[in-house]
Amino acid sequence: MLLSKEPPAKYRKSFIEWRILRSYALYRAKKVLEADSEAEAAAAQAHSSGDWELEADAEILLGSRSLSPTNWDRETALSKALQIATRQHLSYQQMQAVLDLGMARVWRDFYGDAIPYFERAAEMAKRMGFNEVRNNATQNAADCYRELGDVDRALKIQLDVVAAEQKSGAATTLSTAFIDLGTSYLEKQDSAHAIECFRKALRSVKAREAPAPFVQSANSLAQALESTGALDEAQRYNEMALQACDKTDRRRLGELALTRGAIAADRRRYQEALASYRNAIDTISLDMSSRDTPSVLWEAHAGLVSVYAKIGDVADARAHFEQALSIIEQNRADQLKREYEVMFLSNLIRFYQEYVTVLMLEGEVEGAIEVADSSRAGVLTQNVAGKDKVRSGSLVQQVQREARLTNSVFLFYWLAPGRSYLWVLTGCAVKTIELPEEHALAQDVASYLSLLVDEKRDPLAGSNPVGK
């Protein structure tokens, strides 16, 4: 009601502020195109008036809120806001633009690229005394480290953030801090601590007062409980989250569908699981920003793979493996900071491991070698040759040709939790030797290293089964 009537045009500054506030209200009402129009008009008016602070505010609003098909790339507006704020020494707008630029990359799963933005925003917030913004930026950086596989570093940061949020007493931000901490514990396979954190997160908020954090807390708890086999309780929290979820939030609805699929698969209700995973894909695909959210898509395809493999439908399993790997490889190819790519890939290695297992069980050794090699060589291939397709389909033939030319034998080791392999490639044959699973091999390596390093014994002096 207060924004329904525009102020007189002669009050130029108030008129621009009114447009910015109206744009924000329209975004909240999901009227994206109208909101974009108001924000763009406010930025243009502020620019013509030389009001750089309001122009930066309008560009930040446009960049951080817009999801419309005509302006999906938020980074353009945010970069413009940062340029204005830097040139005009607007410290607060600089900090906000940097923080939102980090979030724009996170939404596209570019975690390595986002970290420097969050760390810079945290340092700026510290200098200005904005502790809540500092905690938020620091937490976001920790989330990125976790997503990239550096879970220990994430945990150390997140424990500090939780302690700081407990002192502040802000329920919503405390809930988020507990969710992030619990997620890192879950990555460490510490289910007990993860569940404890998610329960604390859920207790911190109420569905009516803060529906988004409530939904995230409930679904995170459901995921953790599912991983421990507490399926009835997991389903109860998943349904609780679905009931409170904004039905226009397709990313969150897709995540809830993934959890339902995992619970159904654990109960061997395979058709129900397939339907849930397909629902996740359909939900995200309808989202105008679906290309910003690849993680839900590849996880849904990976869930379909797991179910199809269990019911013996190898053809459909392979089809969805290819779709999942295509999304993973494309997203990895778009990662700009090379030092984080290997960690990003390591965090996704389980998909390659499952695919190799399915191919080997089907006797498709060459296909398994191709996929296994792509999981390791993709980053190096992109560094040397650009974004060419990692899997050529003729890797084994190329290696065998090199083996014939050089009279060599190539050995390729593949370690995985279920089955490990040594592939021996000669000029005319491919031989498979099955090895112990990854954990058993790690124990053997640790035992042998202890013999050599700690005990300082000569391994040739006596019989040693591990050495053999």
C-alpha cells in the first residue's frame, strides 16, 4: 500500500529510492519482469542524476535478485555496481557487490571462483564492523571449501562461525550455521554429530516465522537420518519440509524430491524411487534458472542410475550415467580456478566409481577404462587442449597402438570401495586383474610403510605377506 503511489517527480532522489523499494517488493512477490524494469529504471535515473550511491544500490538489487530469462546473468549488474562503488569509494556497496558476486558463482556451482570473493567480503566487513556480514561471508567460504572436498578446513571455519552466531543470538543465522556445520560432519561420515547439528538448526527456527531455514533444516535432518537407516523419521522430516516449502522454490522442491527418492530406494520401493528422481529432474528443468543449478540435476540422474542398476536395467542405468557425467564434466570444465578443480573432481569420484563397476559387471572393459581415465585426466586435458571432450571413445586403441610402437606394457590401477582393478594393456590384449577394495589396500599400504619407516626393517630380510 505504501508503495502504490509514486512520489512527485520533483523529488528526484526520493523518486529513485521509491523505485528501488518497489523493485524489491516486486521481487518478493515473484513479479520478476516488473521488478527488473523498476530496478533498471532506477539505475538509469540515478546515473543521469550523478547519484552514484543509489545507482550502485539499484545495480546490486538487479544483480542479486533478478532471475528473469532476459537478465539471468547477474554478474554483469554486480560487476557494474562494484566498479561504481570502487570508483566513488562507497565501502558498503563495495562489500555487498563482492559478497553477491561470490553468491552468483555459488548458484552456478563455481565454488573455487567464489572463495576469493567471500574472503575479500569478510575482510571488508571486519574493517567496517559488520559482524553479521562477516560471519555470512566466512560461512559461505567454508561451504565452498566443503563442496570442493576440503572438509577439514570447512569444519574449522564453521565451528568458529557457530560460536560467533551463538553470541549474537540471531535465530535464522544460527540455524544456517548449524546446517552448514552438520553438512560438513555428514561429509566426514560423522552422522551422530551431523544429526545433532541439524536438530539444533531445526530448534532455532519456526516454520511460520522463517519458512526457508525451517525447510532447509528439516530436509538436512531427513538426509542425515536416511544415511543412518532411520527411514521412518527421515520421511517424517522430509514431509514436514515439503509442507512448509514455498511451492515456487523449484531448487528446494528438487532437493526434497532427491531425499524422497533415497528413502524409497532404501526401502526397495524402486518404482517410487524412480518417480521421485524423475520429479526432481522435471522440477528443476521447469526453473528458468535451471542452468544455474546443475548439482540437483546430476544427483537426480545419479539416483536413477543406482536404482536402475539394482533392478538390472543396465541400458537405462548407462543412459543416466552418461547424462550425469555430462553435467559433471561440463560444470567442471567451467571452473576457472585450476587449483580447486582436482578437489572438485575428488568430491564427485563416487559417480565414476559406480559407473566403472556397472561397466565391468557387463564385461565392457574398454568402456570402464575410458570412464576411469576421464575421471583423472580431465583437468589436465582441459589445461593443455582447452574444453575438448574428455572421453574420446578410442582410448584403449590409442594406448595399444603406443604399446606396439614402443614394445611397452601399460598398467592402469583403479581403486574403489567395492571393487578395485589393475588393467594390463599390451599391443594386442587387455587383461583385468581384480584387486582388494580400496580400504583394504590402504591398510596394506599403511602396514608396509610402518615396516619400512617406523620399524626400519629390511623388507628383503624376511617373509612379509603385505610386501609380496
